[in-house]
Amino acid sequence: MDAASPASPSSSSPPPPSPTARASAVSPMTTISRHYFGGDSSSDDHDFYIDIIENMQEDYGMFVWPCSIVLAEYVWQQRLRFANNTVIELGAGTSLPGLVAAKVGANVILTDNAAREEILGLTWGQWDAPIFDLHPQIVLGADVFYDTTDFDDLFATVTFLLQNSPGSVFITAYHNRSGHHLIEFLMVKWGLKCSKLLDGFSIMPPCKGASLQGNIQLVEIALDDQKTKS
């Protein structure tokens, strides 16, 4: 299932107050956040924006978390790397990074728990039929290292996808929480290597970074060829 491109801003739309400000309340527990990319961050001249509906009554997958904003900004800034490639977003939730990848020309497949029917169902650690047909060049994941009980299944799925598409990589933004040592252990277990790309906030325009909090890391994970051969 390809990600649908968000609507372009209309000329009659009033200028927004800030690049990530919530535009309006749809209901008492639902808001729409607007996210801008490109252009001059000090003006209203942007390449495009994406509106995301966030539901306060749903689980944590229905929010746009800081890691998602950071990863989406990375996709935009590295858009030539993503254009014309097949990209899978794991645990997509509100799907901001995947939607940006679609806007810059990637063929995007959004995945989340199989119980969500509007996207491709992919439950980590389970080998359902769809996973065998996935051959991405880039796998994305925003704040997927949240629940330590899911880490092993996540790495199992990531490893399979990377093995199924030689030369592919997993790019993720995550909060540096107490599970950091478990992440390192599981990467060794699954024969993976990690390269730090950036401190998450270092790529953010000041107008976006000022509203974000936390210790966010942006890393690229790939198969460790030496361990794979052994």
C-alpha cells in the first residue's frame, strides 16, 4: 500500500503561527498538527506541509512524537537519497516520516500492527505472508524502541528485511532511554552494526527544535558483514 500524498496548501489558507503548531481542534480530544518542510523557516514560504490528525483518546501511536518530527526532517534534508527508492516505515503510527518520503518521490509502504487494517499489517517477530514480498532499500522507524519487551521481535523483523534486500539500511530516531544497553546486546545477537548519523536536534531548524525535548539519537543500522560471514 503506497502512502497517499498529503494535500498541498491552498492560496487562501491563513499563514500558520509556527512550523509545528497545532492548527485546530477537531473535537475535545482530537487535534490537527501541521508540519512544514523546506523554504525559509523564518517566513511562510515552504515547499509543502502535512496535516496530521492526533487523537488523545487513542494509544500512544496516535500522537506525533518528537522522534517522528526529527526523522521526518532528516528524510526531507536527505531527500535525494530517498527519491525513487522503496521505503518501509515500521510502527508507522501517524506516519509523518513515511509521508515525507512519499512527498520526495519514494515508493512508500506504511506498516503497523496487523490489527490496523488501513495499512499493511506487519507485527514484529511474526512471519506473515506480506513480509516475504518486501524488498526495501530503506527501512524507517521513529521511536520504535519504546517498550523493551518488543525489542527482540523488532530486531528480528529488521534483520529479515535487511537480509531480504541486500544493501538496505534501517534508519531510526529514538529517545536514549534506559534500554540502550539492551539495544546494543540485541544488535550483536542479530548480527547488526550501528552508525550514528547525528544528534537528533542538530538537524532541526531553530523554529522546530525549540519545541522538542529529550535526548534523541539518529542512527543507521545495517547487517554486519563480518558477523554474517562467520
